[in-house]
Amino acid sequence: MIMLPVLVWAFGIGDAIPILTVAQLIGNLSRVWLNRTELSFSVVKWFALGAVPAAVAGGIVFATAPASALVRLLGMFLLLMVAYRHTPWARKTRISL
């Protein structure tokens, strides 16, 4: 969450998203490889069931939406996430396997 606004400021929204995506992909793949014996494939299956279609939809939106709308949407999302983290509901919410 911290790196994205900095990248948008430095490179613009059109370049920041792909840069961050590649960086996160490399980081996530390295964590998967290093922790491969600890993986719970039932969790991986349920995560992929939602993550793959959402990634495709996000890619389509990113490719077709105007940059100004993406910047506003990103700003609203980040502000909402900060507000959510400071609510009692967020502190009580626990995600089970």
C-alpha cells in the first residue's frame, strides 16, 4: 500500500501498476518456493478460484479505463482501507482456513 502511491507519483499510473505487479509477482513466487513444504493446497485452490478471475477483470479495467479515473479510484481505495483498518469491525474480523 505504501509503494503504489510513490510509484504513481514517480512514474504515473500507466507505468506504476505494471512495475508493482512484476515486483509483487517475483516476491510472491520466491515466498512460494521457499515455503513450498508448508503450503495448504486447499487454501491455494480457494484463493485461486477468486484471484484468477479478479486479476483478469482488473487487467481489462486497467487497459480500458482512462488514467484520471484510475488515479481517483486508487485514491478512494487507499483511503477506504485506512479507514477500515481503524474500525472495531476490522479488529474483530478473523479469516479462517
